[in-house]
Amino acid sequence: MRLADCRCCAPSRRQFVASAIVAGAGALLPAPLLAQTAKPSIIDVHHHTVPPFWFEEVKDKIMAQGGGRIVPQWLGWSPQRAVDEMDKNGVATAIVSMTTPGIWFGDVAQSRRLTRSFNEYVTHMGRDFPGRFGLFATLPLPDIEGSLKELEYALDVLKADGIGLLTSYGNKWLGDPAFDPVLEEINRRKAVIYVHPATPACCTSLMPQVPAFLTEFTQDTNRAITSLMYTGSLTRFRDIRFIFSHAGGTIPMLAGRIEQLAFLPHLKEKVPDGVAFELKRLYYEIANSANRPAMAALTALVPTSQIMFGSDFPLVPIPATAGGLEKLGFAAAELQAIKRDNAASLLPRFKG
């Protein structure tokens, strides 16, 4: 008997047609809708919250960085809304970090209070929604004493997945020697640092018509990386795993220029293995960057093993990255690495 004659093995014509219709309909669905039918798997390493206590206390600072107004994306956030958006777009876990304007406004007591409240708030979100939220704990920098105490509490008590820092505090960037005690302790613990851009004090209102986040965020990532590089911090703190936002800001385009022009002996001695070596071992998430020009520059600089998914939710919709990434021609294995595996290698509790 031929296999085709076996009715137990061959689907009926009606079954075949029905299957074809379902498959065809699936092909027409947009990526976010398709994600609803599959188990969420993405790890989003650039994800924010808007805790009500923080929002109300720093609302004037939020308005200042938005050109004098609060953009709508800040409004209406809740943990449940975040989970709903994650489910719609295939995100299994979001690692939450503090966004700008952060928690430092010159008042040590306020900064320490907001820091502790933020870290505990996100930790409770993780308990309320098991497996859905991790924490890059914030620190009250430039308060070194307070930061060391919060670092210990966040990693030992709250079991944070890493530390979330801004690119600059006031007019000091992460490589500044003033921050060495904090970096030394993070290095000793072999912890992850996620670095989110800020608008430095020097440059908050260079162009009144242009909000600083449009131009200064990417530049401040560049400043932070070069600060860490040319103070020798990247060389001295080898056990810190750094993740930088927005595909490294302007670094992929400027890396060659930085290496060519850093010929002065006092600069070269800080980077004995070369600029390219240092940049290739950093990690980069791709919020606001899932487009061909940005990804062409980044993938020319680093292998896909150093690239991670980031959304910048709620300020940027998750599909901006999730949908854009699917159009860039990555192989399936590369997509899997970017969406999940690379982050899971740094954040062991999410490997499963």
C-alpha cells in the first residue's frame, strides 16, 4: 500500500485547505501580532518604569529635559501596562533601569531616599510578576559613600541583576577618578553595568528649539566610553561587563577617528591593547537603532555576540525595535542571540 493511500496518514482535503488558510493568514499578520501566538522569549535590557513617587517629585526636571513639557509617553504607565505591551511583542523579561533625569539633583538625602525607593519598587514588581522584571539597580552617584552602601544592599539583599548608571553626573563622566571606588567594587563583584545616557550640565540648553535628548544622549554615550577608555578604567576594571545604550551612540561612526587621532603617548598608554580591542569587548543594546544605517555601523564594529535587544519602553514603543530588527536580514541564529542569548549569558537567572 502506498503512503498516499493510507487515510490515517494523509490529511483530508478539508484539513489541508484549512491549514493553508491558517498559514496564509499568519503570513499576513504584523510581527507584534504574531508574537502573541508564541511564547515570549526576548530579554529587553533597556526598559524603564515611571514610579508615581519619582514622577511627582522630579516632574519639573522631566519637563526641563523635554524642552519645557512632558511628552505623553511619560503618562499612564503602570506595571500591568508594561506586561501587556511585553506580551504583545514577544518580550519575556525586561531588565528595568533608571532613566534620565535620574535621582541626583544636588541633595544627598533626597538622592539616597529616591534610590532606595526605586530599587525596592522594581524588586517588588519582579515579585508581583515572576520572571517578567529584572533590575539594574540605580545608585545615588556622585555620592560615593551612599553609592557603596546601596550597591551592597542592591546586590546582596535585593539580588539585583546588575547596576544601572548614567553616562555622566554633573560635569563628570564615568571614567572620572572620583568614581573609582564604586567601579572598583563593581569590578570586584564581576557585575554587569548598564549605562544609560544623560544630558550633562554643560549642554542642557545648547539649542532651545531642540530637546537635549535628540542630540546629547548619543554624544554623551561617546563621552562616557572615551572617558572610561582614556582614564584607563576599561583596562583596570576588566571584570566589569558594560552594556551601552542605543547601539553605542556615536561610537560606531567615530571609532576609527578616535583610534587614529589618539596618538599622544599619554593616551596610548591607557589603551595598551588598542581602541578596537576595547570597543569589541563591550556590549551594545539597540533601542532606537534597529535601522540599516545604525546597524551597519555597529555590526562593522562588533560581532553579533556583543549586541542585545533594548526597547526604551515606555518612551519608545517596543515594536520600534522588535519590528525593525526583523527587517535587517539577520540569520535566525543571529536574531536569537540578539533577542535573548547574549543577554542570558550575562544574566544567568534568565537562561532558562
